[in-house]
Amino acid sequence: MATDAVLREVKLTLPLDANMEIAASKTAMAMAEMMSMGTDRIDEVRMAVVEACINAIEYSRAEDGKVHLTFEVLGADATDPRVLRITVRDSGVGFAPEGVEEPRIEQKLTSENKRGWGLKIIRGLMDDVEIESGAGGTSIVMTKARADDGPGSDAGVAGEG
Amino acid sequence: MSESLKIQVERRDGLAVIYTEGYINNQGGEEIARAANELILDGHKVLLLNLQGTKIVNSIGISILIEIIEKMLEIDGKLAFCCLTPTIEKTFHIMGLAQYAGIYGDEAVAVDEMRGGGAEGGAAEDSAAKA
């Protein structure tokens, strides 16, 4: 399987302030539109980016007060962009992803704490999601193929994901 | 960049519709909850949220919508959503909201169903919403 190259890359650093996630989602939309991703898939990417940013804004307590995003279009060549890879990184306190209990609606309906859906939503909307977290912060790497089927869906994503 | 939520409430015979326009984040969710609580206090037990004007939501806003669902279950009322974008509908399904609140593609269908008791318990199915 051919390894995809990074065809385009955009880096964005945002303050950990409320509603900054919208700026990130607009960048994601611009990148996805550039690679001719379908509208519904673009909306899914936007929502996943919003959730990843909110995760950093709400929980990271990063000393630099920032969340760093990298948007990469991957493909074999410029005429065939296949995958959008988005990395959302903070240098905050981190968490144990495997220790996060999967939220269930039956339980949330009667619980005081109705939140904690972000990771479930991200995993449900993106094709592939990898989370690394520890004392140095958290990195969420997520990918979405340009198309549901066809050349983009089985794209070989370069790097550690 | 103004993404604040605007809402509009329409009270009809035996049913109230809350129309949203804009981003449903924590402030937006609280706006909706305030409107829903007022309607409940006024005796409305059948609420429809028409999200046609909302293209993006976040999980904090949705968690406030879950509070409204909880309240409606407590008073034995009905809550449903209509006119969702495919992504918002998919998100509601991922979260399991569709088990407790009806999801309809079209407002007229939602109103008919809710008045006729089709959305009993909120777990309505609407083929139009899947289209």
C-alpha cells in the first residue's frame, strides 16, 4: 500500500477561551472543502473538531493557555487528496483515555453530571481516532476520508496516526 | 464572529414549538432550557424543538437538552426534535437521545405524531428523518 504524503498543512494555535472552537471548525471546513469532501462529512469533521477543542478548553488546564491544531490533507499526489488528518494538542494535565467511562444515556438522564460525551461523539463521527495523553498533555489525532467509499476510504494514512 | 443562539417560541393548541437559530453551546442550551421551563410552568407537556436554523451544536449544549428530556420524563410529557442536519441527527443517535425523544425530518409530521400520541415516550421513528 502506498504511503500518502502531506499535500497541504495548516497550523492553528488558539487560546483556551470559550467559542474558540468555532474558529477551529471553520478552518476544518475550509480544508475539507479544498479537498472536495461532501457536505455531510464536512459537518461531521467540524463537530468532531469542536468537541476536541472543547475537551482542551474545559479540561486541559494547560499552562500556556493554548490549544494547537494541525490540519493535514493527505494523498498520493495533489490531484488525489484522500484523507483529512487533524491533530488537536494541548500541554495540559492529561488524562487516562482508557479510564474514561463510556457515557450511557440511561445513566446520564438520572445523573447530576450529564456531560462527558466528547470522546464518544468524536469516535462516532470520524473514521479513525487516536488519543495519547499523559503528564505532557493530550493529543487527539483524527482522520476522515474524503469520500465514504472509493479511493479515499482505504487510504493508507502516513505516520503514527 | 457571532454564533449566539436566537430562539422563538410558538404556542399552539396543546403543543409548543421552540425554534432555534445559531450555535447550541452552553449558553444556547441554557436559553432553550429557560424557554422550555417557562412552557412547562405554563402547563405545556408537549414540546417540539425545531432546529432548522442550527447547523452546529456541542456536547455541552446537548447535555442541557438531556436535562430538558429528564424534566419531560418526570412530568410524563413529550419532547421531540425536528429538522435536524444529518450530522446533528447522527450525533443524537450516537448519544442515544433518540430512545427518549422523537426525531422527525419535518415539523408537520412531528406535530401530527405528537398530537396523535405517535411519539409516546419520545421514542418515535420517522423514516423522513433518515432520508
